[in-house]
Amino acid sequence: MSMLYTIEEVRRIEQAALAELPVGELMQRAGKEAAELAWRLLPRHDEGTRVLVLAGPGNNGGDALELAIILANRQIQVSVLQIAGREDTPEEFRLARKRAISTTIQWEDALAIHNTIKSLSAQHWDLVVDGLFGIGLRQILDGNHYQLAELVNAMSCPVLALDVPSGLNADTGCVQGGEKGIAIRATDTITFLGNKPGLYTFQGRDHAGRIHHTRLGLDDRYFPPSRCWLNNPACFPACLTKRVHDSHKGSYGRVAILGGDEGMTGAPILAARAALYAGTGRVHAVYLKSHPEYDPAQPELMFCAAHRFDFSSLTTVAGPGLGTSIIAHHFVEHLLELRQPVVLDADALNLIAASDALKSLVEFGSSGTIITPHPLEAARLLGQSVETIQADRIRSASRLAQSLNVTVVLKGSGTIIADAGGRVAVNPTGGPALASAGTGDVLAGICGAFLAQGISSWESALAGVWLHGKAADELAGQGIGPTGLTAGELIPMVRQIRNRLVAEQP
């Protein structure tokens, strides 16, 4: 499993390595790895190839200089704009600069930086390397730094960020300064030592581009166990076991989808179809009011009125099209009192947010409880603003999981999965193709399907989120999206991907 590390944890890894390696060794390794990636990103490798390297005053700038040295020695035209810092530069940086001066690198005028920025913007570049600021940046990019970020973001060539795009918080994925801030938008980011969660969630996904991770040759002893992972199929093995021949529909659980208030008939059907295609033995679509007789596209689904249905011996997905009426509140309360495995989504979450009694039932309810809020729903549950939730999505999801004693799926760019025990995963699949009505209903149905098959809430959530996003990615790759992809189109692709993963198991 790919572990993710906070800025503080990465600094400890770095300090341990620096204490044992020769001075400058780690920086040279970073420069070499980055130079090899830069070489692959260049469209050509002749004397006319031009690379602009932006080097900051710290170790990130030193990594950039090491890259510049290697490319210059390969006969690439390299221009370096070095930005001075307010503090003394590290020894490794000074050594790198000393060696860089002896090469063919062209040094841009940092003193007359306004004129330099204007000149650079008028030139053609085959690649720009962002080595301005690494993980240590805590303040907003302003003044000349803001102008440089604007310059880079306006360019059409590939942009390679070293460790983390300048201006982006490596822990949270937020652009420093919020709406007033700016961060470099890279096409590729090569991140060193520990992989970083902020590259995979919130604004990080739009700024980091393709992510390339390297441990710089350090062995496992430098990397302590982490409580945060990058979600991938290795994280949910229980969901990928092969089925035995001696099984039947009762072997794979029952799911009820509770919802379908007036005008929202389709939401339970989407969730029910998703649960069926994700492997549930039997699926019931249970409606608060009048229900369809059957689903002509999926006649295997069973339909029933909520007041006639026994929820006591199965997994329930509550929320798709549920509404917030008194009767909806009654059924959510009833479900929680049963202490059965449950997925709480959409209006079920809004009802819980408005009721301390329901919150208490969730907290002391089934250990197999998954909640799937989007940021606004999470904000209501925590009594905070959406801005506060998004400012630190990992912390928000963790706090919500611990306060309600549940597994949380905080939806959004780089969905966060967190449980009450402190585990966190950041999901790398999915994207703007999922920005359409009904995709949340499909996700809830998938998660419910795994719960019904006896899988823990943690692995059910991990598998549901990853498969849901992967289905969108594969359909978008086929041209079925990202624009115009519908929720229903995800469902058969989820089945296909899961079966493929199962078939690959030994």
C-alpha cells in the first residue's frame, strides 16, 4: 500500500537521511531523478531545446539547480532564474550553485525581475521547472512570486513541479491564501521521499497534474508506518475474493434502498442497480410513498412500500431521494435503532444533522455504518462552514468519523475515507466526469453492496469509492465523458472492473 506522509513526517524522514548521507547527496539524487523525468517530458533533445528553471532560495531551489546542471551537460539550453531568500541558504544549495555556475547555464537577472518576467513571457520554452518553494511554504505567494506563478500558468509548454507545486499546501491540497492566493499549475509533479496527501485532494489534483513519486533510493527503515494511505485495490482485498461454486444468492447478502420521496423516484433505482451490479444477492427498492411496480430495465429488483418492509435482517442504504419529511425522520430513526449495517447518504444525513437524538443513535449504533457526505452535508453535521471543511479535508473527515463513530466518505476532488480508529485514505480515482446528478446514489449503492456481503465498513468504503471513480475514469478514457457522463452509465463499468480485478487475483 502506498503510504502518505504529512509535511512534519517528511521533514523527520529527510533529517534522518541527511544525518547519514554525505553533504549534498540527497539533493543530487533529487536533481537526477527530476532531470530524468524532465528529459522524458521534453518534446525533443537537440541544441534548440530550451528549458526555464525557477529556483527558490531553499532546498527546493537546490534540487532545481541539480536538475539544471544535468540538462545543461546534455547540451540543452537551460536558463535559470534564481530567487533570493531572506535567510541564509543551506550548505547543499550553495554547493549546487557553485557547480551550476561552471556550466553553460544562462542566468536570468533577478534584480530587475519585473523586466525579466516580461522578457521570459515573450520567449518560447519547451519545459518550465518549478523549483521555487517546496513543502515548507506557509504564506501566500505575492509580489514577484505571484507574477512568476501567473507567468508559468499562462504557458502552454509542460510544467514540472519539484516536490509540490509552489503555492500549494502539501498536507491539505489548498492553495495558500485561498481565493486571494495562487499556485503553479503543473502538468507533472515529482515528489520526493514521502508521498504527500495534498497532491491528491481538493485543489491539489488540478495543480499537481501527473504525480511521480520517488523515495530517492532510501530503504524502508527511513519510512515509519503511516495512518494515511493512497487508496488502491491492495487496500480492500476482502472485496476481491473469488466466489466459490457452492454458493447461491443468499450467500451474497440483501440490500434495501430506502428513499424515493415524491419527484425523486429515480434515485433509489440508481442505488439499487448499483448494489445489484456490485454483487448483492438480492436488492429491494423501498419507497416512502408510491413505488414503481418494477424496473423494466432491471426487472431483478424488487419494489416495496416502506411501511410494509422488514428492515431488521439486511443492510440498508438510506437517503437516495429520501426527503426530510417527518415520515423520513421516523424511518431513519427506526433503522438506526435496529443497529444493522447501514449506509447513510443525502437526506438521511441532513435529518441526522438536524437532530441530536439521531446523532446519538448513529454514534452508538452499528459498527458497520458508512456515511457519504459531500462538503455541505459534512459542514452541517459538524456545525461548520463548507470553507472550513475544504480547508483541511483530511482533518474534517477524521473529526467527523470520530465524533459519530462511523466510517466517513467525504466526497469531492480526492475523496477522503476516514474511520473512527484514525485511519485515513485519499482516493486518486474519479474526476469531473462524476459531476452529474445521481452519481452519489450509485456510490451509496456500491458501498451498501459490499457491506451486505459481510465486508467491513472500512474496506466497503474503500472499494466503493475506488471502483466508482475508476469506472468514471475508464468511461472518460473511451470518450464517454467527462462531459455528459450519466450516473447510470457507471454501473455496468463498476461490475466489469471488479470482475477484472477478481480474475487477476492468484
